[in-house]
Amino acid sequence: MSKNKLTYTEALTELEAILAELESNSEVNMEVIAEKVKRAAALMEICKKQLHELDSELEKIINSLDD
């Protein structure tokens, strides 16, 4: 990934902005829509990865408390 790794909150905020833009834009420009969808997919992957990492961390912490 790039040096400027997005946080979960940053990625989610950008995703919400893309969604709002697509919902409010009545003009259909397939190239723009395609680019927005590609970016949204990448942002969703970032969020998904970070959620999985957090889940693993929390599971380790909970398991260590049980020991």
C-alpha cells in the first residue's frame, strides 16, 4: 500500500462522499461512475482489512485476559 495509508475513518468518510455525490448527481457519465465505483471498492477493501486487523487484535487481548 502507499505511504499515505488511510485510516478507517478517512476511508469511510470518502466512501460516504462518493455515495452522496452519486446519489445527488442526475447526470450519467459512465466514465466518472466507473472511476467512482473503482475508488469505492478500494476504500471498502481498506475498511474491511482494518476491521479484520482490529478483530484479530481484540481477540488476542481477550484471549490473554483469559490466561
